[in-house]
Amino acid sequence: MLCPSDGSATTNVGYGGHLYGANNYMFSMGSGTGVNYDLRWPTDGIVHENSSARFADIRDGASNTVFMSESIRSTGPDITLPAGTTPLFPYEQTLNGSTGVNSARQPVPGLAPTGGAWTAFANPSGVIANPDLSVVWPTMTGWRGVQSNAMRGRGISWAAPGACNSLTNGYNPPNSRIPDVVVHFTGFFGPRSFHTGGAHALLGDGSVRFLSDSIDIRTHRGLHSRAGGEALGEF
């Protein structure tokens, strides 16, 4: 489950001092739009908690639905940077976006904001929906690396829990300048690679496509939903 272009460590010490195999290839939990980032509830992807999606549920068609996509593996310790500052691109750390968000399961899907920039993106049910990450991320300062005690770096382990280790969504386009934002057990992600111009995705028909960094964001999110009925066009 390792991309040869990623030179990060192939094994990592995690929970309980156990040695874990790292991972570059992650299953799609959907578009991340609306409340589809809350994998405790059914999402518009093929994977969420206790999911059992069948091919009959992929109404957009297997050739129009992302099953997996690549990411890069996190490196180094947790770090703190001034607000609005990023590590070197393509960001081998994830941004800790949990501050200002309640992790408790709500009566409806979604995470409830408690403060900071997240509050501007609460929907009528009081949970975060379709946040403008270009507004949110510059207010955060904590970055998670491979040595994160909470294992909140990207791809630290195929086996460890948490969406950042084995799941992804299509909220951000490939190699977005907006970082992967981890929010408690989930987050807002996108394909990420060391390749020039894009990243790879596995579609439901078994084909692998190179998704361009410049792909239309509506098309990209539509590819990650399994039954949205989007008119995708060429990609």
C-alpha cells in the first residue's frame, strides 16, 4: 500500500508501541460536502462506519465513482507554526482543526462548532456543513506528523482507526494548497501526491485515472459521491 514516489518511512510506531505498516492508498468516504464528512452516519461514499455498499448502490456508475485515491504519508513530530503558515508543500503534516469543534455525536449527522472560524459554517441544524476551508485553515496553528500520539498524521497506519489513516474524501482537489484538515476522527481531505500535476484515483470499474490538480471542484466532489447524479463531463 505504498507509493514508490513517497520516500517517507514505511513503518511507524503507534498505539501501545506497536509497529504499523504505513499507507498511501485510501478508501473514499464520499464528497465531504454537506455532512458527508461524518462517517459515523451513512455518507455519499462507499465507506463509512458499518457500511455495506453494493454495486447496485453506486447509481452514478462505477466508472464515475472514486473508490480509492492516493495521499502522501506524514513525517516528523507534531509542530506549531504561526497562523496562516504552512509546512513545505505538498504538506507532509496534517492541520489540526479540532479546536472549536465538539466531537460528540449529535442528533443529526455532522460535527457541532463551539467557537472560532467554524461557527460561520453551521447549517440550520447547528452542525458544520460546506465550510470554506480557505477561511478556516489560516486560523489554526497545530500540525500533526508521523509521531502524533493520537495517530492523526496522514497514512501513519493502514490498521489504526481514524479517517486520516485509511480514508479520504473529495472535498479538496488533488494537491490542494489548502492542507488536509483533520477534525477529531474525521476531516476534509483530497488526493495528494509527489507527482507533477495531479494524483491517482481508483474508480469502481477497476481503472486508475490521474486526476489533474486543475480539475473542476464540482466534478471532483461528484466523482467521490456514489449516487449524486452529477453531470461530470470529461475529467
